[in-house]
Amino acid sequence: MIMQPEQHHSDLATKDAVAAWLAAARAWDPETAPSWVSRLRADGLDLPDPEGVQRDDAAKVLTTLIDALAARGVFLVHTDHLDDAGLYAYLLTTALAAPAPPRRPGTVEVIDLCPPYGSGIDTMLACHASEATRAALAARGIPLPPRKAPAADRDRTLPRPKGLDTSDLA
């Protein structure tokens, strides 16, 4: 999901950034485009392979990754159903491994680990939905997965973009 605050800048720096983005967007090819993982490694970030990360080190490497993503305008939501090692592995092997298109200046990217479709919806209902939401759905006769305790308590402390309403990113 890409989000952009409403901004109307006409200064030269913004025009140059938009022109650079437009050139990159026109030249973008998913067959040759770098992934977020390769971009971060090219920037010098040490991202060990998930198999090589010891459980005791998972929180540290995950925090480094989350902070590096936030510094680049990429934010995570709905992660508490995964422990640190599981989230790190998922990010490196799946979420950040796909070709990453160039983003327009001023936009942020939000990676939702429980998207409201497919199997993500069951994880959302089991781990992240409020009791009020679950009760409202149950009252309508909608079957729900059993409540599942979160594996972590990190969502409330994850970095969030400045200048955007992120109340729906809980």
C-alpha cells in the first residue's frame, strides 16, 4: 500500500525529485528491478540470511531492519502474530524479496502482514481484531477463528510515518 499526504510543492528540489522518479518509473522493469533486500544490502546494511540468525540475535537484527526501512519510508503493520525470528525471515524471504518499484517523492509504503484478504483475514481476526469487532461479527453469525495470543508485542512501538493519519494502521 502506498500512501501520500496531500502536498503541493512547486520548489525546484521537488520538481527535480519528481522528474527523477518519473524517469526511474518509466525505466522500471520487474525482471531487472532490485528488491528492498538488495537495495538495503547495496546501502551497506548487514542483513544476514534468516537461517544464520540465532534466536537470541533475532530481535537485534529485526530492529535494525525495521529502522532502516522506516528511514526509507517503509513501515510495517500487524506484525504481532509473528515472533522476531519469524518476522525477520518473512521480510527477507517474501515481503522484501520482490522487485520494488520506485516510489513518488513524498509517499510512504506500508507493508501489512495481515492483509484483509486470503489467509491474512483469518490471522487478522484471530490475532489483531478487537473484541468489539469479533463480537459484532459473531452477532451476525459470521464464523471466527479462535482467538490466538500474539507472539510479540511490537506493533504499538513500530515507527510510523510523520504527517499522515495512521490511526487505521494499528
